[in-house]
Amino acid sequence: MIDMTELSKKHRSPQAAARLHKRNAAQKRLKYYGILAISLSGLALAILLWSVLGKSAGALTEYQIQMEITLDAELIDRDNIERADFSQLSKDMLSNRFPFVNGRTERRGLFDIISSGAAYELRDLVAKNPNWVGQTIPFDFLASDIADLYFKGAYGQIEPITHRGALTIQRDGESLAFSSSDADFAPLLGNVRARLLARANDHRIEAALQENGRRVFNERGDFVEAAKRKNNRDFELAQAEALEALAAQPDGVFELDQFTASIFLKLGQVWVRVETISSNAGTGKILGDIANGVWEASDWQLLIYNSPPITRKVSDVQAILLETLREQGKVSSGINRHFFTSGDSREPELAGIWGAAVGSFWTMLVTIIFAFFIGVPAAIYLEEFARDNKFTRLVEININNLAAVPSIVFGLLGLSVFIGFMGMQRSSPIVGGMVLGIMTLPVIIIAARAAIKAVPPSIRDGALALGASDLQVSMHHVLPLSMPGILTGTILGMARALGETAPLIMIGMVAFIVDIPDGPTNNATVLPVQIFRWADFPERAFEARTAAAIMVLLAFLFTMNLTAILLRKRFERRW
Amino acid sequence: MNKMTTKNVDVFYGKNHAIKDVSIDILDKTVTAFIGPSGCGKSTFLRCLNRMNDTISICRITGDLLMDGEDIYAKSVDPVQLRARVGMVFQKPNPFPKSIYDNVAYGPKIHGLVDSKSDLDEVVEKSLKRAAIWGEVKDRLNESGTSLSGGQQQRLCIARAIATAPEVLLMDEPASALDPIATAQIEELIDELRHSYSVVIVTHSMQQAARVSQKTAFFHMGDMVEYGDTSAIFTNPVDQRTQDYITGRFG
């Protein structure tokens, strides 16, 4: 027998106080865990947004280079402007503007400062204004991705260095020698010396490998091979020592290569790319036109480009050309209309997100029509009308399992049923939308059933007692009251569908599509697939565009969810 | 005059025999009270009268239930039509989460009782007036029905039920969730409604049954023990169980 009055005494015992303390501590701990979890997720979100926003900033603007181009009437047929070779015309214009650029590689570099798409834009503009043929007009050439990144500072900057001496120039044709009255170049030599030591180190590593080989062959008794290895080793060591000796020389002459920072001289408006250098003299290549003979430069500048050429896509010559154009005030920047208005392209500066955004729009439209207008009636039927028997329970289990099926399986289904069996067009939003619709269907059905279940039975009874039919009860009362819950499920399902890549790859929405889709039956791609593709492209300019595309995807998602939330607010009622 | 007649009605919930062989005549323009302890089957029986039990799949009903001499469980009778003629008010006020106006107008709308908006307005006003709530809500017809107090909500539900112009009004403990003032208002209302309808009320409160009803049926464990004039039941019960119940010895 338990004496209840004894039990009630226990509430005042020290054990009870200890228990209470423990309980309170546990509650506090849980509270702090919660705060910690929320802070961590907030932090993760902030970092994500900060990083993506920061990376995407570069894709929001684009640079244009304004240059005069002569629309030679001989080359452009006024009645057939489309046929003229504007690409060649632009190249000729660049060659005339920068006559000092010669050599295959450097000329290609010259043509690469403007986008290949600029010629088509020029063609379209001239086609609209045929009376311009024969005139010289200024035109904003779209900068290429390399030029664009250079202007944005992605490849570092050319910086001036102070100097004290007077510069004596000796020009002989293409080549140029120069010397300063002071040891102006001494501070720049650290970089080249380090490069020499690095090269020496490479030789030493090679020497060590050869030595290893020599020992192995010696042990095998293959003395011919061993001798060969010994020679190689000695050669490498000699090379290393020579380089180290050169680096140690205070007044040595050093060669610049693609692993060292580039050095430039600027004589008035003319640039010189330095090729060899010592503490007070050097040689270089003239990029422009200056007087022959020996003379003293009154106005000269020493500049360094700290990123070695191997680390950047923009060559020294291109950097100089771009700097020259910038100094001439020909370079302007504006909002990146190509990014926001065009479709995909292999050229980063021409690539746009609009095609994928429109593709996503059509796909989502098909998805919501498919998933919502099948899912909600299915949920109403299962919840309000279906008898509770083995068959409906089987259907229920299947629906729950479908929600957990990996999305790529739905892609396979789309490929075999919609494209293979029904012969629908691949890469089209209608197929993509249907695949995503089937994927979203179980999510919406489950959410809708939960929402319908949550409608109080008293509302159903009230309506039934007034003589409403089952359909009227569902349509007038149950559906409106469960709509907020249904829309919540729809938001979740649609958000998942919007971010889905794998099933769309299966049905060919990963194709390279340049045109903006006009409707759900056109070929299209979608935002996440576009992001996936761009992230894979090697061009550096795609990095910012990928980040910007992610922002567009997030904005799309935000708009979609906002619409659903506003709709939900309209349906929300108290009871 | 008989409005509804039941003969040998049995109700089963699966294997549970909830109503055992109940025969009763419900008179027109009369308030009939069903009393009895909890779980005695009075609400179940009430729900047979407008076929609300049809929504429960395991529920089975045998026997004859007639309204104006017609079998209400006949194949030709649609429960939707029947419920329009037999209105019901529930224990817990259950206004729709719509405006007060829409709550009352819902029945006339779905049954096509009126042709014009002005007629509908009139029906709504009349119903609210008959439910004695018009004065309180006439200026806020567009507000949600759920914003009213409990007593007002219940009167709104009564207005909603009578707006469908039923012939019989079933009330399942309509005042059990209300305070004494609201209860008094509802009781007054029931007395008023008697002049137009046949009212059947299930109640736990014997005082209420005594106050509002002319006929009373006492249910116990699925049996209808005694049925007769209210005054007779309360002053001179025939059955010992009735006697015990009304004197408060059990239940």
C-alpha cells in the first residue's frame, strides 16, 4: 500500500529540488541548442549569399570599346548587307588602328580584345541604317571576355613604379635598348632572381632523379646506362649552378619570361615591353612608333604587371592595347544587357541567362498545371470520396514511396515514356515540366491530404446538415480551408522542381540552346542546368556568370514563393 | 399531427447495437426533447432523422423512418434533399469561416431557394431576426462568422439552419457549450421556433427539457424507455429508470 500523504511530502524533499534543477537545466540547454542551430543556419545562409553575391558582381556589368569603323561601300553591298563580312571589316579596322601589332599570335590577340559577337551586332545595326554604308561611324564594340575581365581587374593591374634616372634610348628598327642614369630597375630584379632560383631548383630536382637512375643501373651492372645518367646529372647540376651564379650577380642581365612579372616602359604614349633587364639597362620591343637613333627620353614611365603572363589569359600586348584604349577614353561600361537578355553562348561575354529563365518559366508552368491540377483532385478524392479499402491503402503507400524516389528515376521515366513511347520532343519544357510534375505530384498529394484532414469535421457536418452535396462540401468548404496547407506543399514541391537538374539531363534539356524559347514545345534549357553547364566551362568569365545565374535562380524561386505566399494569405481564414 | 414517425428502428455501429427498437412519433409544431445519460444513443437517434449517420461507413440502420408518411431511407430519397428539409444545429457552434451574411445565405444559395439578390437579402435578414441575432449583427454582416461570441455563433448557426426553410429542426445539445445568459436566449428562441417548425432537441439538462419541450423521450442504454408529454414525464414517470434519472439518482 502506498500512503499518498507520504508521497506528497516528497515534493518538498531535496531530491525533488535537485530534479527540478535538472529539468530546468535540460530546458535551458535545449533552448541554447535551438539558438545555436538557428544562428548556424543563419550564418551559413549569410556566407552563401555573400559569396555568391560577391562573385556575381562581375557579371552585372559589361565593357564596350568605342572605335570608328569605315563601312567601305566596296565591301558592303547596300542591298545585301547581311552578306558582308563584318568580322573581317572589324579585324581590318583593328589592324589599321594598331599597325605595330604583328606576328600571328599577337595579331590574334589583337582581334581577341573585341567579342566575336560585336561583328554581328554591327551588321544588324548597319542593316537597320543602310545609308551609313560608305561612311565612317563610331561603334561600341563589345569587349571580349578577356578584355572585360582585364578592365574589371580580375587579372591584376599594371602599376607605375617611381624612378629617378634619365633614360637613354637607342632604337634600331624593331629592337630597342635603354639605359637609365640611375639603378632604377634594381628593385624589379628580386622577381627575376627568384625565377632564376626556381629554375635552378628544377634542374637540381632533375639532377637528383638522374643520380638515382645512375645508382640503379650501377647496381644492375649496366655501366653504359649508368654513365649516361651520370652525364645527365652533371649537365643538370652545371645548369643549376650557372643559374644560381647568375642570380647572385648584382649587375647581371636577366631575361624576362612568362613566369616573371612583366615590365613595361612608357615613352610618351608609346609602350615598350621589356625583354631583358639589368639594374640600370635593358632591351625591349616597341609597341608603337618612336624616333630612330640614340636620344634621351624626357618623359618616361616605368610600369610593372605583377601577375606573370602564365597566370593570366590576357597577354602583355593585349594589356597594353586595352590600356591604350582606356587612356584614349574609348572604354565604357554599362549594365550587362547580354547577360540579362540573351540565350546561351560559348562566348562568355555573349552568354545570357534569359533563355534559361524563360525555359524555367515554361517548365514550371507545365509542372504546376500537371502537379497541382492532378494532385489536388487526387488528394480530395482519396480523402473525401474513396472508400477505405486495400486498394486505396495500396495507392496511398505507393504515393508515399514515390515522394522518396530519386529524381533521376523520373528522368528515365520521361525519357522512355514521353520521348521514347509517346514520341514527344526532347529538350522541350513540356516534357521537362511533365517529368517534374510527376516528381512533384506525390509531394502535393501528401501535403494536400494532410491539409484536407486538418479541416475540422464540424465544418463538414455543418455543410452536410444544410443539404450540401459531398462535392459542394469539398468545393465550398474543405478546399478553400485546406488551400493554405496545399499551397505550402506546392511551394515545397515547386521549389524542389525548380532546382532539379538530373531528370532534365535525362530528357535532353542539357542541350546547348541559344534561342529564347517561345513556348513549352520549343527546345529549351532551365536555370539549374545552365548553372551546371557554366560551372563546367573553363573560361574564367563564366565564374561570375555562374554566380549571377545562381542569383537569378534564387530570384526566380523568391518570386515563385512570394506568389504562393500571397495566394496563401488570401485563403487563410480563422476558425 | 405526426411530422415524423419511426418504427422499430435499430442502429448498429459495426457490432455495437447503439439503438434498440425505437418507435416514436414526432409531432408537428412541437418541441420534442430527448433526454438520457451520456452514451444512451439519443444523439445517434437524432442523427438518423436527417441521415447524418450516412457519413459514417460502419453505421447500419434498420426499421422504418417516415417523414409525412414517406420513407426517408428509401432509394428514391436523396439525403441531400432530405437534409434541406430537416435542418440541424450541433452541440458546438460551427459557423463557416466566411462572413455572417454568407453563412446564412449558403443554404438558400445551394438549394436555389431565391432568384434575386434582394430576395436573398430578405431571407438572410428574416432568418437572423428569427434567430434573435439580427440586432447584434446587422451592421457587421461582412465580418467573419467566427468573430462572434459563442452564444452569438450558436444563434448564427440556428439562423443558418432556418434560412434553408426546413420543416423539422434537429438540435443536438445546442446550449451545452454556452453560458446561462446565452442558454436562456437559445431557449427563448426554441420556444419561438415551435410555432413554425417541428423541433427535436437533445439535451443533458432536464430543466431545459422541462422548460422548452412539450414532449419528452427518455433514452437509456440504447432503449427508448419512456415517451410522453413533458409534464407527465417529469411529474409522474412510469418507468423506474426514468424516475431515478430525473430525480438525479444516476446519469
